[in-house]
Amino acid sequence: MSKIWRASGVFKKMKRTFRFNRELLAEKDSHVREKVFSELGSRHRVKRKDITINEVKEIKPEEVTNIDLRKILGLETEFE
């Protein structure tokens, strides 16, 4: 059974620092970290050494803010 996780941290690109927060479904903490590295590297062309994940914590379904994830969990419907 997948759990809901929130990962937050920073990444550096071209001498600038950007913050991020990601909410993901995963089995365990290490899977979340791998997915964050993969997505940020792919989308922003950032190397793993330039990504710092400060916190990965498990959250309750009610705490999810990502609308797409809320729809997957059945907390939001298309017709509200």
C-alpha cells in the first residue's frame, strides 16, 4: 500500500537557489527521494549534487495540497 509523502528542499541552478515542495505516492522514504531527484533532473536539468532534500515526511490525506493527487485519492471530484 502506497503512502503519501511530502518532500521539500532546494536546488541550485546557474548561481540561483530555488525551493521546492513535492507531494508523492510511494512505498517508502527512499523511493520518494529517488523520484524527486529524477523529476527535478528531468524537468530542470539539475544534477543530483545540486539538489538538497531537507525533509521527507509522511502526511495524512487531508493535508495534501496538490489537486492532481487529491483527485487520485478521491478527495476531489471534477464537478464540485
